[in-house]
Amino acid sequence: MHQTRRNIDRKGVIELEPSQTVLTVRDLEITFEVRDQCLKAIRSISLDLYDGETLAIVGESGSGKSVLIKSLTGMLEENGKITKGEIRFEGQDLAKYTRHKQWYGIRGAKIATVFQDPMTALNPVRTIGSQIMEVILKDKSLTKREAKIQAINLMEQVGIKEATVRFSEFPHQFSGGMRQRIVIAIALACRPKVLLCDEPTTALDVTIQSQILQLIKELQADYHFTTIYITHDLGVVAHVADRVAIMYAGQIIEYGTVEEIFYEPAHPYTWALLLSLPQLADSYSELSAIGGTPPSLYHEVVGDAFAPRNQYAMAIDFEKEPPFFSLSPTHYAKTWLLDPRAPKVQMPTRLKNLHQTLKGLY
């Protein structure tokens, strides 16, 4: 999909030809003021997003996934702010945007979001058609008639039957799966370059989940946008992702292609996440769980944030933050276990062939 990477620096940043990189995040830090305390939700994250790919960001609740993608569209809560780093998109540093007016040509137009709950994403007292048209009419050159035609075409593209009739209906007249299709239509109305999907199938049953995932894949091929998925469901990741970023305590701690993350995971936290999948449980074994809790981000994290929960932790894990170690030109992880001086620890045998097992479920 992409040309050969250049090199990887110690911060885990992959360098590519500029034309291949759609969006670049460098050393990003985001803090929140909560009850007169400072919570550092994102701690020095760097990543590149490549043209036409699907990147999945995975981690426990509270790891910073949603905060990270909200920062890409200027949708942080009022008590949150970017205190360090850059978000480079089309030659601009979005991290410097402080007013909603600055985001007008970016949010929705070039970077769009599909939210988790379609019912709360739609206005219940306005017709479906008017909500799609509102986005289309941001293009001042279009008439209302032209916008209506485009809206109906979009509804048909996302699989709404009898779109001309349903154009005048309200959200409560649609099922959950159909509402999510409408949310996708709204997100694509301005032909964005980047589509952010924040748990887009969580509120749907398994059958509808599969349909929505397939729909997004088909639309991505037609519209040629780049996708970021935020999800807890590693089955979704196995089905849709090209690359995966594992997040923990406000940092990305492992990157790789989807095959590398599922076949050759390197960070103990990634192992623990994969072992906790219900698909690995059977009648003879208990479902694995990750013991302990993530660290408080109100205080500075010393060493490896996962160390207190890591059965493989060494003394250095409690003293010094690990750098990124490279396993391949596309795969690297932030763990002292990859240091040449560390004892050799093998991936748990139960994780073998996991990717094929999960992919077969969708």
C-alpha cells in the first residue's frame, strides 16, 4: 500500500515521503483542569497517518483514545487544552487553533467524525434530509435543489432504500443501523480526507455491526478517504485495520501492521489485551483479565506506566521510561523487554493464529 519507509527514530516516528502523509502528530501533550488539579491525558504522542489507510487505535477506557481524536477536530472539552506539540494537516498546525472559526474549513469538511451513538448524533426534531442538506450546503455554489439531489444520492449510497421517501422522515423512524448509516452519509457529505470513527458499531447488534464495517470499507474505496477507528473490539480491528496503535495511560506503546500486532505482539500490555478476548475462553479455562488499574494521570508517571500490572516487569521498569524499540520497519514497541540486555520472554502460546480466528467472526 505504501512505499518503503525511511527510518524510525527513538520516539517511534516513521518517516515517509511527504506526499504519502495525510496528517502528522508530533510530541502531542493534552491536559485537563479537573477540580483544581492538572490531568495529563495525552503524554507526548507522535504518529503519522498515511493516505488511504485504516489505522485502529486500541486501549482500555481512559487510555486517551477519544481525547486524541477529538484534538484532531478541535472538539476538546472547555477544560482541556493542547499544551505541547504539533498536529500538521495540509501545511497548517491545528494545535495552534484556539477559536471555532479557525476550524470551520477543517471540522466536517476535511476531517469528519462518525460518533458512537447515532441517536445522540442526530437532531430528533429535524428531518433526516434536512440534516444531510445542511452539511452539503456549506458549498455555497449549490442550490437547495442540487443539495437535495446529492443528499438522496448519499442516502442511497449508504444503503437506505426508498431514499426519496425517507428523506422527509425523522430519526426515530429509523432503526439503529439505519441511523448509523445516516450519520455516515452526513460525515461523507463534504468528501473529507480523513474519517474518524469513534466506536461506530458499539451501540449495534453483531449482524448490523458487520454490515456497517463493510459499508465503511466500500465507501473508503469509492471516496478514497483515510480512516481512524477508535474501538475496544479487537475483532473489529482484525477485520478493518491496516495498522494498529495500542494506547495505554495517554501514550502509544506499540505500533504495527495488523498482522504484526496479532501475530507478533511485543508489549506485555498488548499481550494482556489480546489474552482478555472472550474468543480465547472455553469451557476448560477462565476468561483472562488484566489485574490492577491504570496509573493516575494527575501525577507524573515514573518509569513504564504498565509496570505495576506487568508480571514481566523488571527493576528498570519502575525507574526509567522505555524508548521505542524497532522490530521491523513497520513495527515497534515501548518496552524494556526488547532491550538486548533483558531476559528473553516469549509471547503467550494462546495468542498464536489469533488474527485468523477473529477475522473469521466478521
